[in-house]
Amino acid sequence: MTALWIAHVNVTDPESYGEYAKLAGPAIAAHGGVFLARGTRYVQLEGNERARNVVARFPSVEDAVACYRSDEYQAALVHAKNAAERDLVIVEENPV
């Protein structure tokens, strides 16, 4: 079953976070990830607001986790660690 990678982000260092984004995109694509939403318009109804929201679809939860743990993504993540406040969750989609 497909899975959604959902990130809620407040960028605190745009330059470093830009480096993260430049490297993360290809790492995500290499693991079958496709961006569905990336910094687009949103409405916060509950919980803690984060200015940037990203949703990517992966072929499976395992593919999404493998992406996160990959050397390529970890190299990108180094640039985000001190450049943003982030929440990230992977959620399996329901079959249609």
C-alpha cells in the first residue's frame, strides 16, 4: 500500500534549508517519492502551526522509511537539523 510522508516545518535558516531541499528532492525521488504538496497554501485548523507543509507519496511505508534512512537523505538532513523546526510522519494510505 502507498504511504504519505507528511512534514510540517518552520524554517529558521533559509540558506541552509535551501541546501537541504536541493539534496532531499532527488533522494526522495530515488526512492519512488512523488511530491503532492510542497509549501503550498494551507489552512491551520488545530494544533501547532508550521509555515511549510510537505506531502510526498511513496510506493509503501517501507520505501518511505528506507528513503529517510538512506545515505543520500541523511546527507540532506544535515542541512535541515539546525535550520528548521520539523515534525515528520509517515502514514500508510487506505486502499481506495
